[in-house]
Amino acid sequence: RLKPDTYRFYSKYLEYVNQHLGDLDINTLNKHHVNQLLMIKKEENPDISNATLNKLITCIKVMYRFVTEEKLIIPKLKEKQKPIPIVQEEIIQKIFAYYKTQLHNKIQFRNYLYYKLSLETGLRLNEILNIKMSNINMIERLIYITVTKTDVNRYVSFSKETHTLLQKFILLYYENQEYLFINFKTGKRLSKPSIQSQTETLKRKLNI
């Protein structure tokens, strides 16, 4: 019943729980066992954040409730709220200036369009990768987002400049595919690892 990303999240952390507590009868699981596990994790990585440790606590509590249908009372650790750094305007312009020289390459054209839409719409990674061609309204410059973190569909708008870019991209490279952003080799929807990989490549190339 969970979303794929949530399932992967639980699988990742519960695999670690299984390594250290897998032989324990879950009905005997208590705060002491969890604290021991957190101490092991801290010894493995002294710099680990409380936010990451809290993810481990969350997964244990969810697992416990799922199996026993009871709550496991374990308080979370106090987290330090770190401000998310803002990408400086000069770096954004550096990225866009580079891509403007690469529009003859369809992969680079696609990447440029991805970053333009990301900046203008504020869409999450998974949301933007799930944009379907049928949900793009070129007349009104709107995109209907149907895959969202909150399961609430919404519209986002884009600029005239991006409209021109999108129009050109569709005219040149649209071949009846379902999604806007695809892997040109496979014809399938572009994956998260592909975006992450291209971003790392871009950082190295532009020395960001």
C-alpha cells in the first residue's frame, strides 16, 4: 500500500535493523535494544546526524506496530535544523549559459529544459520526471501534475521563454512518447539516477 520510494526507505533501514536485531523476538523489543542499535550506528559513523538516527527509530516503530499492532514508545532525538543553501544566481546563469551552447545535442537540450522547469515550477524530482505529454497545456503555459508527494494534483506554470524552448524540443524530438523526459536510448521515462548522474557530471564540467 506504500509508494515505491517509501517502500525503498523502509527496506534500506530495516535491512540494517535485521543485521543487528534480527534474532530478537519482536515482542521483547524495547527502548534498551533500540538505544544499543543507535550506539552501534554512532560508533560506525561518529558524524551521523540525529535526523538520520531518527529515520532508523521511525522504521523500527513502524515495523513494531505492523507486526504486533501495538505502539513502541521511543522518543526521537533532538534534531538541529540546518538551513538549506540557496543556489546563487551566478551559478544558475553559468549553468544556463553552458546549455545554450549545447542545444544542437538532444540530450543536453533535454537536460537544459529539465533545469529550466525545475527552477520555474519548484517541482520535486519525482514530480517532474512523471510529467506526461498529455498534461502539458501549451496555450495556457500550464502543466497538470498528477504524481505528487501529497497525492494532491495541482497545476504549475512556466515562462514564455521556457514555452518557446519546450515548443522547439517537442517539434524536434517528440515521437509519441508518454513522458516529457525520456531516456533517448530506451524510450522509457528518465530515471532519478540519470538526473543525479547528469547533475554530478555538470558540477565537474563547470567546476561548481
